[in-house]
Amino acid sequence: MQKLCLALALLSLSLSTGASAQQIAPQRQGSPEEQKACARDVQRFCRPVIDQGDFTILACLQQNRPKISSACDTVLKTHGQ
């Protein structure tokens, strides 16, 4: 469960348009509602890659786009993904 929470936090960083290399300390981006919207999809479709980093999870969600929930799809679209 900790890995899932960490993965969602990392995913939210990659989804944020404000996340950049210039930040000194990464800030958790994405509302709790946005994180909750994708939690089940990450667990369902991306469990094998959950420990491989935020960009890998994002790529996994994008590869599974036809199968992810409409709520998670909306989150991705909202963040330009």
C-alpha cells in the first residue's frame, strides 16, 4: 500500500505542469480527489511497474487508456497527458 501511495504521489508530480527540475524540493501535486481517481487504475493495470518510477506509471496509464476509468482519464487530460 505504501508503494501505491508513493507511486500516486510521483504520478501526480509528473502530471503537474508546475513540476520542473528547478524546484528544490518536490511538492506533492494533484488533489486527493485526482489521486483517488487513478488509484484503482494504477493498482489494476500498472502494478508490475509500480516501483519503476512516475514516468513509467504514467506511460502505463497512457498505454491502458482505453481501459482506465473515465475519472482517471479526465485527470490525465486535465494535466495535458
